[in-house]
Amino acid sequence: ELASHLEDVAVEIAREALILSEHAGRKTVKVEDIKLAQK
């Protein structure tokens, strides 16, 4: 249950980070993208 919930949260953060990196014109997701996606 907890592991499943944590995985769901991580996937959502990863999706948001990918969107942020694409918006910045990059194909690589950087630490800054992940930090911004967490907020």
C-alpha cells in the first residue's frame, strides 16, 4: 500500500519534471526540473 502510493507520487513528479525539461528545450531531465516538479 505505502510502496504503491510512493510509486504513484514518484511517477507524477517524473512526468512534471519531463514537461519542465521539454519546456526548457532540453531532452535531459535535470535536478532543477525534479525540484521544481516537487513543489
